[in-house]
Amino acid sequence: MIRNISIGIDMGSTTTKVVVGEFIKGERNPRIIGIGESETKGIRHGYIVNIPLAVTSLKNAISIAEKNSNIKIRRAFISIGGVTLRGEMSSGIGIVSKANGEVTNLDINKALEDCEENLNLNNKKIIKVFPTSFKLDGKEILGRPEGMIGTKLEVKALFVTCSNLHFEDLLEVITLAGIDPIDVIASSEAGSRIALSTKQKIVGCGLVNIGSETVSFSVFENETLVSLYTFSIGGADITNDIALGMKISLENAERFKLGNIGEDFSKKKLDEIIEARLFDIFELIENHLKKIKRNELLPAGIVFIGGGANIQSLEEISKSVLKLPSKIGSTEIFGNIKTKLRDPSWFTALGLLIQDNEDTSYPKGSFENIFKNLKSILKSNIKQLMP
């Protein structure tokens, strides 16, 4: 009997996570049959700085997941994050090609191509394209324009991009670890599949992924991604501040950050240190919201995921600074089952397993050259092995 297995790989700056899920007929969500977790080496601020170390980290996590699931891992969905990951808005125009004026997918793709040509894509790789609005003959339309009658189609779209070198290095690490990548998905999009409901994405919601060395902030409206930015700051900065301010080891500072403080230390001083760095993070988010004209205008508020979502007082400080409803992300996919995967640090890896059936994006440009990339990477690796 053929089993419907799906695997997600999330390589963070400090931890590499692998999740193996099985889809059972008649069940909406996958059953998690195995996980693997290992310390990440060779990655800084979400991008790869040492390929051999990163490969070893990934192989370690894969080996653990294979033992837990009794599945040989060959293919997987891969998340991509890091400081170079961001969304770039662009506009484009296409002339409807059919004689009767009916808009087709071809016309939409031509308009999106015009959007792409208007972007500065030097050294950047397009991960995915999210159209945010359409106009037909100057009039804004709701939903998709296919089948409507008109002459000139205008489109605004958000292009999710990252450094081309970062993308290729990630593919090389995945390939050298013996994995065939099915698709590469922005970490914020993957996390949103677990942490955000359709209603939240429709009315307007911000998703904050606090990693060890980066914070990504994505905004959803009308059920699509409308903004994405990654800041070069993260939970490790808070840990470092605690270690310096309270003169303790990094290991103890990490425990203190999560609320496990020793009796001989001042909780007031700890709170002051944590709050100071969180204010820095929320100030960056607030400035970005002002830039996109959404400050205090997200009805579904802010949802936190990532390892940093476990920091105490996070919600209260967020509400105070951003003036928006704020909460830690949660998931319903496990029902009443107690599992470590309820921790928001696992949401990106879990989200890779979930297919977005209501996806309104167009994958144009996102993965059309992946096999060319893989072939060139494999050729370069073979050359390196030759005498």
C-alpha cells in the first residue's frame, strides 16, 4: 500500500528541524510520525556561511527523523528565511490578447512579467509572487480577473525575494545531504499555514517570527501576503543582553529569558533587560507598519511564532507598543494530543507539510529554474570531487 508521506525541513540559525507527516485518507491534517532536531552549525542570520558544517547539521537531523519515523527521507519541502528574505511591491500592465477581450491566465502572466521587469532583481531570486490588486480598464476589481471582459489589465504584486547566492547555497546544502527539494517556501508563508486562520488573513493580520538571529514580519490582507520584511535582530540578542547584564553564562541566560530564573537573581532587573530589547524589535515593526500605512490598522492583530515567541511578557509589551491585539501562535492540528510540536518554534517546519488549498499566488518565476540550479550545483560538486 502506497503511503502519502510529506516531509518538511527548516534550517534555522541555531536549530535544524525535520518533520515527517503522513496523510491518512479522510483526515484533514497529517499525523506526525517522526521528527528530527539538531544544533545548526554553519548558518548566521539565516544564511549559510559554511556549507560542510550546514550539511552535517542537516544530516544529523535527518538521521534522527528517519529513526523516529522508520522512513527513508529522499524528498522534502524546504523553508527559506534569513536577512535577505523580503517582499518587494511592483506594478505592471498587460494588454488583453483575445479578440473578444476575455482575460486569460496568459494575460495575467504577461502583466506579472511587466511587474518583474520593473523590479531591480540584481543578485535576487524570486521565491513566489502574490498579486495584491487588479484593475481592468482603470476600474479596480475584486478577486481574480479571469473571464472578465476588457482591454488593459493592471496588476500590483508582492514579489517574495532573497539573495540568489543564499538560495543557491541552501540548495547545495540540501542536495549534498541527499535530499531532492520538492519546493522552497518562504518561512513566513509556511508558518502562517499553522498559526493564522483564513479569517485572520482576510481582515488583516501581522505574523512575527522571532528566530535566534532574525525577526521576520509579514502582513496578510484579503487572504494574501501584502508585506514581508526581515530584521537582523533576534532572540539571541536578548540572551546576550541577559548574560552581560546579570553576569551569567549564556546557558543560564537562555533559561532566564524563558522565565526559569534562579532565586538569587533580581526578576526586576531581568524584566528590564528583556523589555529594552523587545522595545527595539517592536520599534522596527512599528516603523515598518507606518511605512506600509498599517500601523494600528490590523484588526486581527499580531501573532508570534518562532523560538522567541516563548519569551515572557512578549504579548503585553507588544500590545503596549504596537497598540494592536497580540498573542502567541497556537495550532489545532493535534487536537488534544500533548506534544512538543505545539511549541511555536516548530510552526515553520509543520507548515511545510500543509498545502494551502486557497493559495491565491502565482508561482511564475518562483521555481521555474530549480532543476537547472540543481544540475549546475551537482556538476560543481562532481568537479570538486574529481582529482
